[in-house]
Amino acid sequence: MNLKNLDTRIEKSSTTTVTVCIATYNRKSSLQHAIECVRFQTCQDYELIIVDDCSQDGTDELLLKRYREDPKLIRIRHSRNRGLAAARNTALRNAKGKYFTFLDDDDRWEEDFLESFLKLAQGYDEQYCFCCGNRIYKKGGAIICTIPKMHGPLIHYIVQGHTPPVAAQFYCTSQIKKIGGYDERIKSGVDHDLWLRLAFSGAWIKGLPKCLAEANTDKKRISMTTSYENRAHGIDRSLEIWKQQIINNVGVGFYCHFRKCYRYYLCEKFFLISLLKGRLIESAYFFLSSPFKWRIIQKTFISLYYELLFRFGLIQEKKIIDRPLFPGYKFERTSS
């Protein structure tokens, strides 16, 4: 098969329950681990669509050599690099599953990820989307698990400050198709964009109180999220794209709050990265740039506290209720 043609695929006649998408770009080594996470699921009623977004590191040769005989695996290669949203749309257009989920090439799942979500989803209609908790591994073997407690209108949780958990989302395929799939203009905040548009369409969410995913396992990777300038530029562009639809659905007050929170989040994220790397001047810049300095101080002390507990062996695993990443928004009361 010529993998150089746009959206080339292996035809598959049978229908499946779940379509799993892995979008990849120049991560041949980590991609294999992601594929195996899917292949060894306890639920085998799936199709795996791998969209190679025009990798130049031999990814297409790897897929042909190791996985061409796997009947559940569909290989698609873009003829040019088009970005994450476009790659997921390619998988969505070719999806035959009732449900749709995705695993990025540096993320991991527990072996019962698909089985657990299928048992949950069968009790709800296509108005619902689903998520579960993430597991974060610290140095020294410490583990932090997030437990989502969500059940209600998705917009309610967005306003509270909740954000999409990476590698831990599950949808009805028809639900995503009804809103037109992913917005390919979005280069940063792809998951958040999907949640916003689903929320504005009236979607509800149900959280699965389990930690079944681990995100960003390749700590050495270089990507948009490791560069403050690239990340900030990408988010600013996304905020402009989101602006009118957020104002129309939730109001200008929430949009201003949302924009401020995203900038706070970036400052906090890169403050901690710089601090841990000993870049004190850089970390001071991010601290001074944040509109939520007290939250940075609070979260930094909490992180250091638990890091000390982990290092001295006092705790090995910490389970926490999933807290909002952003501060919640309180609507001003209007007089009747």
C-alpha cells in the first residue's frame, strides 16, 4: 500500500463498537507503546485508526513492518502536516464505531479503559460525553490520581473551571459529528475547543471515578506545550476564535474571566517548570506576569510538601478529587 497518498486507508467492512484514534507525528518510539496499550485492552471490540500526520522519522515504515497484518488496525497518512485537529477529523470521517475515543502517541491506558467506559456509556444516550481520572507519576515512584466527580450539563463544569482530562475522554461518535468534528483552525487547546462546542450544543457529562490513563509519558519530548512563547501564541489565537461563541452563550464577563484564567494557567505551568530547572529569573518573570499570584504560591507549597512526603517514603500514592484547573466564575446577579 502506498502510504504517501492523503488519507490512504485499509478498507474494513465490519462495524465495531469503539473507534480509537491515535494521531502521531515524528514519535516512532513512543507510538509503539501507545499501540500496544490499545491492542492489549480487555475489550477487543474496537478498531484502531492511526493517523500519521506526515511524519519524517520512519513511522510509516514501522506501521507497515509491524502492524500491516493486524485486522483491527487502519493506517492513514497525510501527505502534509495538518495538525492534531485535522488528524482526529480524518479518523472521525473513517470511524465505524458507535463510540469514539483517542490516545495520543505519548499517553497510556490501563488495560480495562475501553471496557470500563463501555459499561458506563451503555446507560446513557448520545447527549452524554464521558471522562475518567489521570494518573501522574512523580520521581521516586510516587503516584497522584485524580478522581472526577461530574454528572450534569457540561457547561456547568466548564464555568466551574474544569478542563478536559488528557487521554481520558470518551464520546458517542454521532455526538462529535453533529457539531462538525474538530475545528481545524485550533492549534492549541484542541480538547478544550471540543468541550466548549459540545457544551454549547447542550451536552452533558458523566465522570468515571477511576484512574485509567497516564498522560505525557515522554518527558523528553519537545512540543508546543514545552515552549511558553509558542503555547501563549497558540492559546491567544484560540481565544480569539472562541470569543464570539463564548460571549453569545455565556456572556462577556465569563469570556474575560476565561481568557484571564488561561493566561494564569500558562504562567503557573511555566513558573513551576522554570523553578524546577533552577531558572530563577525566568520563574520570577512568570510569577510577576500572573494575575493569580496567591494561587501560584499556594500550589507551589502544596507541590513541595507532597514531594517531600514522597521522597521520605511517607506516602506512595495520593488520590484526590479532581479539582478545577481554573478558578470558577460567579455570575453577577441581576435585579428583576
